[in-house]
Amino acid sequence: MSVTLTADNGTQPANGVRQLVHATRPADRLPYQLFANGSRTPWTSQAIAPAFPIGTSRLSVPVQARAVVQRGVAAGRYSDVVRITVTW
């Protein structure tokens, strides 16, 4: 079966870059990148096509994030929501 995964830019992008937003100080943001399936290339808007062997009913696709912490940004809870779409 052919499967593709795509991810949007999240709910708080700035100039096409995903942003984590502070819980109580929305002006404080941290840019971040996603990496899927062990790739060293950031997962932006391109589709990825994980291998889905015949007879497999489950598939795990590890996704990691890397944030760039800048000076002067407040400590606290930051978040974003990214929608991942599975197409087959």
C-alpha cells in the first residue's frame, strides 16, 4: 500500500516557519523544526512516504522536534499544534 504523510505549518507560523508560543506571553515565540522517520532534513510541507509492508496493520513514524532557544525569551510553557494528514 502506498501511504504519504504531510504536516502543516502549525497554528502559529511566521514567514513559513513553525513557532512555539508562550502560554501567557504570546509575543514570546520559539522557532522549531520537525524531523520525521530519522531524517536529518527538516520536515516542512513535503510529503513523506514511509514503507508500509504488505500484511502490516500498524506503522510507527517517529517525529522529533528541535527548537532554537534565543536569548531574552521567557522561560515557561510553549506549544503549537501541527496537523498531520495521512493519505492512501
